[in-house]
Amino acid sequence: MRRGILLLVLLLAGCRYTFWPPIPEEAEGPGLVAVEAELVPEEGRVLAEIRVHRVPQPGYLLLRWYRDRSLLLETARFVEAPGRFQVPLPKAGEGSYRLELWWGEERVYLALLGSPSPPRKAPPEWKGN
């Protein structure tokens, strides 16, 4: 009789939850950054309208402004909470421009303006076509 009760207790012990409490507490969401930018061309410059939707903690949003491959401007803005701000950017003639927004060591947004220029010399693999 004792063996039967002991066997029943051992079998029922395997039917319980393996964690306590059965419903875990709600965890915090990931610390993601949500920003977007719009580039508005003006006479002699470009106005970057930046909207910050979410930041995990106060910190610096780094802005890098490129023309083709050359860096024209690098600046940072301190961001504490969601909001909007504008940054005037230099424009030196036609070409392709891009604005990169960085939070810490991660690029969080990329905005493009203009069109890329064609290569000055055709790559060697194109000559046979």
C-alpha cells in the first residue's frame, strides 16, 4: 500500500509547473531607437527635419552628412525624449547626398537625396558586353 502511494506521489510530482509563478511578470520592451528624417532641399542648403519617436535613455544622436563618399558635416544633438528638431546642412552642387543618424555605435536611420553619378570609367568586366 505504501509503495502505491509513493509511486502515485512521484508520478504526480512530474505534473506540476516547472516555474513559479505560472504566469511570468511582464518584461520591459527592448531598448530600441525610433527616429526618422526628411530632407528638404532649399536654395544653397538642405534642411533636415528629424523626428524622434522613441529613445531608450537620454543620449546623443549623431548626424553624418555625406556627398558621394566624402563627409561634409558631423554634428550631434542631445535627445532626452520624443520630439522634433531641424538641422541645416550644406549643399555643394549636384550629386548624391546622404544623411546617417547614429545612436551609440548603431546606425538607426539613412536618408538619401539626389541621384548617384555614373562611374567615370567602365569597370573591366563591362568591356566585353
